[in-house]
Amino acid sequence: MQYGNTERKRQSLFRASSPSISTAARTPCDPKGQNNPHLLALGHEEENLFASIRQSLALDFFADRNIHWWRNPRSGDNDSANGPTRNMASSQIACLNLLLPLKDNAVALTALLLSLDAGIRGVVPIRYVPHGSVSGMQVDSLVDFEWIGEKAPLEQGAGYTQRVLTLC
């Protein structure tokens, strides 16, 4: 629990001082937000995303893959909303902010992975058909998030021998 407490404090300081967080987002009106300074104000959840992916990139990326946003009533999130959590200490948000900007940059992504494991030889795109696609056109991405595929998980279970590196 110490790590969680440390990160909530760190995100509280970020919320208070970052120019990427609006004044409205850093001043929640609800008691849960007022008592937990690592939570953004309701209605400003998208400000939890890195500024360059805020507009539609992250939202479209998740919608195309039918990925569910992590939301938690303990953070005061509205489960019926479709978008990021207001919780600035969310691991999903941390992964998204770090990796989504690298989704089309094989050189940068490989360099990042090499810093974690010197045995990395490269990255291979994940091919998928966007959720709800009428044409069935396939799309490639070097990064994906908590996605198990349309029909089967990426890791095939017992007896499956290929090692898959899962970042988030």
C-alpha cells in the first residue's frame, strides 16, 4: 500500500502544479474529489491523458478496439460514462500516457523495450479489425492495451510456448 500512497501524493502535487491541468479540473466540487487531491474534477477526466493524445486519439483508439476504460466508483467515477477515470494514480492512465504516443514509432518503442530487456530484437505489430468495421479492413499497431482480441486471448493458455511480453 505504500506505493499507492506515494503515487497518490505525487499525482496530487502534479494536479496542483501542472500547466496541462486546467483550474477547473484541479478544483473538484464533490466531497470525494475535495478529500482526495489525486482526483480530477468530474467532467474533466480527459485531462488525465497526456495533452497530445487527449482529443480523440486515445478515445478513438479504445473505441476501435472495444477496450474498456478502468473506472471505479471508489474514485467517484461514473460507470455509465465512456472515457478515462478521474483517478490520476490509475495504472491504465500511466500505461496509456507512456505508450500510446509510441504506437507508430518502432524505433522509439524498441529503444524503450531495450532499456528494460537487452534481449529485445524488435517489435512486431498487432493486426486487428476495428470494432464495428463493416469493411473488415485490418489495421496494425505496435502498442495495445488490455486487449484480448475478438475471439481468443493473445496468450493461448497451457501448452502455448511463445513468450509474450505484456507491458500493462
